[in-house]
Amino acid sequence: MRFSLQSLLAFLVSCIAISCGGGAKGDLSGPAQPGPPSAITVTCSVTQVETGLTDQCSSTNSAVTWMASAGTISSSGVFTAPGNTGAVTITATSTTDATKSGIATLTITQAPQPNSGFVYTGITHVSWSTGEYSSSAGTSAQDAMAATGGAWAGVLATQYMQTKTSNTIATPTPSDADVIAAIHEFHSKGMKVMLKPHVDVMDGTWRGQIAPSDVTAWFQSFTIFITHYAQLAQDNGVEMLCFGTEYASMSGSQNQASWDNVITAIRAIYTGPLVYAANATFAGDEFTSVSFWDKMDVIGLDAYFPLTNHSDPTVAQLVAAWSNNTNGENILANIQNFSDAHPGKPLIFTEIGYRSAAGTNTKPFDFSFTAPADDTEQQNCYEAMYEVWSGQSTWMKGNFWWGWPVPAPSPTDTDYNPRNKPAQTILQNWQ
């Protein structure tokens, strides 16, 4: 078909008037063009989470702000489920373009209640070597630990003083990357994490006996040490930070102002609960004189009280010993009185453990004594602990067993690790 120039111009004017595409008269914009994608895909490790447990969420956009309609979610996408069941919406919104966002919906189910009645049911995962936590053996150990049914995992990180009088803390083992790998692995299994940084002494001196030659310099170094781990805990959604362990020679009133400054520095970085792990082997031990319990969210005892004075006691004898031990102490009553003196502070055993060795109940704090293997005594000590302390769960909120190394124990192992031993069955029955 041919058009004259005049008719062609008329056609073009008419086409413009009606947008050439069937648009409404006067709409000169033309048909809607597709804009840039506005959706961000959000995925979480699991879509069903038990109350109080965690889930790791991620998004296709690395720079996002996270929000949860219930519960909490960290800046790195670690979601902690609320105490109520139901649906929760997780939202990730781009930090550079608020029009780009995505959601995931999680279902919150009721967590089964442990037979112990404890809130804190856990074991502390331990390594003093770079590379172990993040190795395939480390993942296997973490898988096996999660399978015991505990809701919590302790993760150990250690730095060192050269001697008991040194003023500098340095040389971390395991590495930060290892610690982060362990945290993420436990989170992926729905477990909460207590990060537990230790200061040890290279010459073998127990940390409860350190005596720095310059206390001010030591606290400066300690503040650098612990705020480093506070930042690591904050960045990786750690649910509790144990900021100190058994600093018996340092934790009293003579250093209270220094500890107050340390705690203030931690809280400027880490927003989760703080716990301190005080030594507890006899009635008047360190836990009775810590100068900063009022600053803690949770009170922790490393409970290595001697029980009987003989090897291979029965469960009944061990249960009785918690009320009348080899030193004539009523440990149960003493700890309850201590708890009553600190109302409103949950109390836990940040460490408790027994070797699979004959006589372990007589000195559970001694990791070095020579004795034949005895899985039954370890098993009985575990059972007695639960039988005694589960009855106090209104104020005793749980425990972290010591400890769970990366390597699986040998058949003749006499260390604290309950893995693949009868004691593991006991803790699985109670957790």
C-alpha cells in the first residue's frame, strides 16, 4: 500500500495520539517496560525451627538488613526463634536500594522439654590446634555432638601468657576462622552457642594462679583479647559469651574497678548475655568472692567438687555425696544458699565433667592423675549429677559438660570426653 506524504504525516500524528500500542488516549508513555529485578531470594537452612533454637538465613544480595516478625535475627542472618509457636516472616532488604527485598517464612514448633528440666543443655567443644574445628574430623565431631540432643554448644578459644607473671596475652589457638566454622556448623544444626575464650599459661601454670607483674598492663591486654572475641561473637550471632574462666587470683574486690571497665567495653560491642565461669571445687572457692556477679546475666560455676573418697561408687552413693561429700560439705545446700544471695541471676554449671577413670569422682578437677580406665564410674557420675540437680531446675538452669574434643576417643581413653562411652547414653537420656 502506498501513502502520500500528507497521509503519512496524518497517520503518524494519529499513532502518537493513541500511543501506537493500544494505550489510553493521551498516554504518551507507551507500554510498561520491565524494570530492574526488585526481588531478593531469601533461604534458611531449615524451614521448621523449634522454639528458642537458631537457623542460619542467607540472601542472594550480600548487603542486606535483616528483620524478623518474631524472635530475633542478627546482622549475619542468624535467626533465633521466639518462645511461641507459629509462622515467622524473615525479610532481607537491600542496604543500597530499599525497593529490593525478599522474604522467607519459617514455622516455629514447640521444642521438646529435656527430661532434666534444664534450659541450658550442652557440652563444650574443645580444640587447642589450628585447623581442627574446620577440618572434616571437626565437622564429624560437631555432628556427633549435636546428635546427643543438647540445645547448646560451648566453643573454646584460647590465647596464652608466657608465664604466670606475664602482662601480655597473645597467640590464639584455634584460629578465628576455625572458631567461626564451628559456630556456623552448630547453628546450622539448630543449636545455640556459648563462646568460651580462655587465657592459659604456656609454662603450665593454672590460670587461677596468674600474678601479672603489672596488673594495669595485664587488664589492657585482656581487654584487647576479650573485645576481639566479643566482636566475633556479635558478628556471628553467638547466643552467650563466657568472658572469663577461673581467674581466681584476679577476680576479687582488689580488681573490681578494672573488671567493671572490661565489662563495659564488652557490652559496647556484644549485645547478648554475659556469663563468668568461676572455679568451684570446695565450699569457699572462687565463686564466693567474684566481685562482679551483679554485672552478669548468668552466673557460672566450674563445678569440680570432690564427691566420695573411693573409686567405683554406686549412683546412690554419688547422689548422697552431693549433700555430704568427702570433705563433709553439703554442696547442694551451699550452692542453693549462694544462688539465693544473688536473686534474679540464673545459675549454671559452665563446666562439669568426670574422666572415664577409676577414682574420677574423688578429684574431678585433676586431669593428670594416673588411673585405669573406668567407663562405669564416669557413667554413674553423669547419672548422679542429673538426679541431684534436675530436682533444682527452678533455679539451677543447666550445665555444659567438659568436654568434647575433635578426635574421637580410643577404646582405652581415660579423659573427660563422653563420646562413644556409656556416659553419652546418660546425657542423651536426660537432654
